Amino acid sequence: MDTIREIFFLPPMAVARLGPGKTPLESYEWQQDLDAHGNNKTVIRSNVTLRENEDGSVSAYLPDPKKIRFRDEGTGALRPVAPFFELWARMHDARTGEEYETPVTLDLLEEQGLSLRHIRYDVTVGNQKAARRTGDAACGFRARTEFAGDDFSRKALLAFSPHTSQQQPLVYEHNPIPLGTVRAVRPVRPDSDEAKPLADPSTLRLRFTPPAGEVYGPPDTAFGPATLAVPGYKNDPPKSEYGRIHEIVPPQNRILNPDTPWSKWIMMTGIHDDPEPHDSYDGARVGNDQSWGVVDDTSDGVIEATLSVGGERLIARARIFTGPPDFAPDCRPFYSLEDDLADRDLSLVSVTDDNYLDAKAEVVDIFRRAFETNSLINLDDIRAQGLKDNASLQAQTKIAPTPGLPSTDAASMTEKDAVKPDKIPDLIRPQPVSVFSNSVPNDRLPYTVAVKFVHEQLIDEENLLDFLRRRPDFVKRLMRPPFGILSQMEPDPNPDQPPNPAFRDPRIVRDMMHDARMPPYMRDSNYFPLSLSRRQYHLVMSFIDYLVAHPPQPQSAPAAGGPQDV
């Protein structure tokens, strides 16, 4: 008999999205629009979706492919994204000695002499944002539930703040914050008389449903002034005393303890290690910057399944994150969580004949995603913010311009830039040497419009390949290099020294300044100039080198051996 060697969840990580809607969002996927007028742009189309039945089982169906419902009908409430986690097993084949993977189903359990009673689930989620800032664990809050594999009731995740006798809990146990619900799906064998279902209902699954997206605060968080500053923008008005008055927390959610360090916390005092952006909390840049003691119901946590088999306890773990609703879901970021994980775990790719087609598909996709990201950005605004940040850094360091690199002052992306921009002067009216764009009534965002036009040409594969072949050196100069790894960096560099052209070092001043290199003026999560991941950057550079070394052959005489562009 085949034996179970390991169990694991698929997916191993998922992002749930807040929403007060009663019905979870139906599944959809990204596709390329291949219609005559689609221009290869990304669209979203419905995909196979699991519906929870009254008895706790699920049934699969395919929603209307032309209609995706993001809101509940009638109320208009945003629907939450509530991911499923499937339990899988890595099996040992008794006959061949090989291993294979398969879902854990009722039939598999029965073959192994097991039942649902041999499985237990343990789910822990929490919000530690206030605890991270204050350094006080009692300012965090978390929830945990444990239940048997044959318990199909919905479990509420009610979070409160564990604390010692010397600590003040932020969230009282008698007034917890809901962080969502979790439920084991009832597995049922499919009806043998019906057609094969779209998804096997006998597979063991767990579903996490996120909360509505509420804010909570102490009793005095009734009304307050809105700040005029955007979080993370260092050079906006420093604070607002008399901004628009708004309700901070609805009355029913003013349940937190007002006597914790979180209600007294002030940024930039030197007492705490401020995270970036340091001003992204309620109360920042208002009055004396003191926190209002407000938290939300986002969280992250661990889902765990334990299976007792053959005297062993096999454990599967998955990560769950809860975030806000996705803005513009048909536009993909060029640097995603998946890219970050790939950058950590996968080797750098050098393009060869053997992997050319896969590399081409990935590079083309990167440029398409770059267009989709740019279509959401106000380039005129982030250019102004980036150049103002540069001015602040320049005033502190007195660093001289670096020969061969684009300007970092008000000349950036104008005709006076040290590295003159391509196409921009032809697409928009002449821009002055200024932090701000030359805006007129019919052209208020000239850079924003121009960059979308430039990138749109490159979502076509043939246009992109031709561009990379014709202007390889230009593209290489245009791409901002990623941060290097520790083994690449000097032990003690001079902050004023010229940067390495292949990678950046956060200790070198010029590497921390914004310029017109791609992606221009955008920031990463640490408020540094954004780039592709190290793996993406190396792939694009290697792909360009491959194209230059393998020019296209005439159609009448294709090159033997190498892959051909179709």
C-alpha cells in the first residue's frame, strides 16, 4: 500500500481581502485580450468558483465569464476575498519507490485506515502593527482557534491582547476585535450519476473569510482633523492643525484601552525605531503627532493541519494575510510578492537557446506589467515628490552630480537632463527646469500621459523585441539596477563614491536618489527608489545580450538549431 510521507497546503500562502459583503468574491483570472481591438492588454475573466452549501460542503460552478460582481447586489457592499486551502499529501509508491503528490480526499483517508477524526486544525491570526511601533507586546492582538477535522461549524477569530499584570492590554478580552472566520469544508463524495464535477468535493479544504474592514479606537476617538500630508511624503506640509474634520472611529468600535503606550506614541522622537513610512498612523502630522490609538482589522497568521498516521504526527502549514480590497484588479504590478519570493529562492537566469522561449515570455510579461503599473500612476506628482526628496538629501550631503547618470535635480526628465530623455520632448510641450510640470488646462499631467503612450507600444511582443535589438545600450542605461547582495558590497564604502553600475548599495548616497531611470520616481516599501527585483533585472539584461548575439535571420534561411520567434 502506498504511504503518506508528508502533508502540505495548496496554496501555501494566500491573501484575503477585506469586505463587508455577505457573499465572497467569485474567482477570476488574468488573461490577455486577443480580440481584434483588445491590443493584448490584460483583462480579468471569471474562473471556476466554489460555493459553500448550507451543510458546509462546496459545489463548483463557472460564473458568467462576462460579468464579475465585486459588490453585493442591493447594498453595494464590497465582497471579501475568502481563499480556500486544500490539504495535499506527498505519497510513497510501494510498487515503484517513487513519490507523487495527490489531494487528501475521503477515499485516500479510507485507504490509509484513517478518518476525519485523525485530523486537527489550528489557526492563529494577529495584528502586531502597534506593538511593533511601541515595543510593547500588549499593544498587539491575536486570535486562535483549534478544532477537529470533522467539525464543520464556522469559527470566529476574536482577537484580544495577551498581557502580564504589569501591562495594559490594548484590546480587552471581553471586547475583542473580529479578525474573520475559519471553517473546515465538509468533504462529500461526488454523485456517481452526475457528470464529473469542476472540482472534487471530497478534497479536504479549509476556508478563511476576512473581516469587514473596520477601524477601532479608544472612547475619545470620535472626531479629528484630517492631515493635508500624504503618508510617506517627506516634503509635504509637515502637519495640519485645522484640516477637514471627520469621524475617526464609529461609536460602536470605540472599545480600546486608552491607557496603553499606543495612545501616547509619537513618531521621530528617537526613543523608538520608526518603521517606514513612519507617519502612516492616525494622528501623524496632526498637532503634536501623537497617536490616536487607532487600529484596523487586518492581520496575518498561520493555518496548521495535523494528521496522525502510523504513530506519527504529520503537520502542514500555510500563511494567510488580510489586506484591503485590490485597486484596479486588471492591472498587474511589475514587482509582486511572487517576484520577491522568486528573487529569494530561485537562481539568476542566463538566457540560452534551451530556455530562450521561457525567458522571452517572462520578459514580455514584465514589460506588459510595467505598462499596467504605469497606467495607474500620476507620474507628474511622484516626480515632484521624488525631486523634493532628492533636494533634501542633497542639502544634507552636498553630493556632486555623478557623470553618466541622469540628473537628480529639477532638470530631471527635461531637455536639460544630464541623460536626455527619449521621446518625452517629442510627446509633450517643453518642460521648464522645475520640480513641477508645465501644466495647462488641456494637458494637466503631461508626463503621465506621455509615459503611458511610450509603454503602450512595448506591450506588443514584436515591437518590444525590435526595440531591445535596436537599442540595447539605451535600454540597459534606462533600467535602474537593483540593490546588490551582501557578497557584492564593499565592507565600508564612501557614501560619496560613484555607484556601481550593476547594483545599488543603500550606504551610497547617489543610489538612494530618484531619477528618470525605470521605474522613474517610484518607491519601494522602505521608501527607497524602486527597481526590478535582482532576478528580473538580470533576466532582462541577459535577454538583451542574447538578442544582440542572435540577430533575426531572413525568413528564407532560418538558423538551424536555435529557437525562432514566431
